Amino acid sequence: MAKKKQDMAAILDGFEAAAAKEHEVKEAKAVTVDTVEDGARATALVSMTKSDKDRLTAIAKAHGLSLSAFFRLAADEYIANHEW
């Protein structure tokens, strides 16, 4: 069982590294588009538990993103992958 966990950790580490790189490219593109097209910013409130916020913030920071950038990226990814 310990071997299985190590194998899964290795798989996830590789997946996370690839996902982080992909997210960096998309985030850079999103920032460029936002700055060029419309420099104005708007605020949206998202309600969640403190534990959800802490968990999502940790994930965002691990990938070099702010929570706001993480939410924008996640929303764009969801829309693109679910044909909205």
C-alpha cells in the first residue's frame, strides 16, 4: 500500500507541474488581454466557508496565482471544457 501511495504521489507531482506551467501561460495571456482591452477592474463577491477559502488560496498560491486570478482561470477553463 505504501508503494501505491508513492507511485500516486509521483504521478500527481508530474501532473501538478504540467498543470502549473499550462496555468502560467494562460494567466499571462489573460493578464495581457485584460490590460490591453480594458484596464478597468470590477469586484465580484464569492461566498464560501473559511476552510474553503483557505484551501483554495493555498492551491492558488502553490501555482503562483492570487485567489482572484485562480477563480478567473478556473471559470474560463470550466467554460471552455464544458462547451458553454
